Amino acid sequence: AQTVTQSQPEMSVQEAETVTLSCTYDTSESDYYLFWYKQPPSRQMILVIRQEAYKQQNATENRFSVNFQKAAKSFSLKISDSQLGDAAMYFCACGTLWGDMRFGAGTRLTVKP
Amino acid sequence: GAVVSQHPSRVICKSGTSVKIECRSLDFQATTMFWYRQFPKKSLMLMATSNEGSKATYEQGVEKDKFLINHASLTLSTLTVTSAHPEDSSFYICSARGWGMGETQYFGPGTRLLVL
């Protein structure tokens, strides 16, 4: 099974600034997918961004982008122009074609006004 | 699109009773559904994977007889916690994925279970 490590339990960013959340993973699968999910206080898991491992180009979704370093098994999330609504727990996840997905321990992001 | 609902959102029950949690994909057919458990301030732990019409595959350490999973249709999966005990109290989350949706899982809002 995959393992996912998020080494930053908590991060803080000033509103309108940029923050990067770190994630490393390990898997024996050749085909896999990487995800960042956001969990606000409502506890609803919301997909932020996804990356297919076979794609070299880093995924972007508006203010969210990733830095995918396949050889290093690193998958960091950059949030630009941070907004108060970005405050949440962020989980990095690695999933296989079969669907089993493993999550990191999470990073709690605080956005300061 | 890709909306998943769960019912109930929270439930309180007495020790020894059974509780059923429903997970529905509202606007797509879910070929595979997943059940997770999340302890307070912790990450999600995969409990089992279920494909429509077949038996669920449980993760190591998850008791099959304790957590009964049924995926009877392409839009509904149920998790039944049998003979619930206080240690089963937790936040249970389901997710689903469907044809043509890639490998992305879409999550339900979760069910908070408290066993007294």
C-alpha cells in the first residue's frame, strides 16, 4: 500500500500571501494518482487538485498549483493569494487505479487577516 | 456534479444496538464506493472498498462482521455497525467514484456516530 507523509502539522499564512504545503509519498505502483483534499470545519472533504503520475506537467486550478517531483516522490501544494476561506485541514493523498487511497496526517492551515 | 450524500449526519445509539449509515451518489453511477473512518483531529483511514454487486474488500484490521457493507445498486452503499460499542464512536465518511470520472473520489459529508 501507499504511504503519505505530511511533515507540517500546522501552517500559517497572511491573507493575500502565498503558502506551500509539503507532501511526500511512497508507492510500488507504476500508475497512481495524487490528490490534495481540503477539509473545512464542516468536515466535508473537498477536492482541491489532482495529478496523474504519468503526466510531467504540474496541475493547476486557479490559485492552487502543485510541484510534482516524481523522482523525489514529492507533491507539494502552493496556494497563491490566500483567502480567509482557504483556512482548513489539507490532506495529501495517493491513490491507485484500483481506488485504494491513502491519506497523509494533514496540515492545518490558518489564514491571518 | 459528483454529489455524494450520507444519512444520517449524526446518530446517537445505545451500546449493543446496530446502526445503518447510507451513502448515495446523487448525480452519477458509483461503480466503486469507499468507507473511511476518521478519529478526532486525525486523518482518514480506509475501512473497505465495495463494488456494486460484489462483496466488499476490507482493509487489514477491520472486522467484517462488525462493519457490514452492502453495495446493492450503482447509487447506494450502506455501512452497518453491528452491536455497537463506545469504541466504535467516530466520524464515518463514504466516497464514490464512477465511470469516466477518472480516479477521483467524491466524498459524502460524513456521519458522526456516538455510542453511549
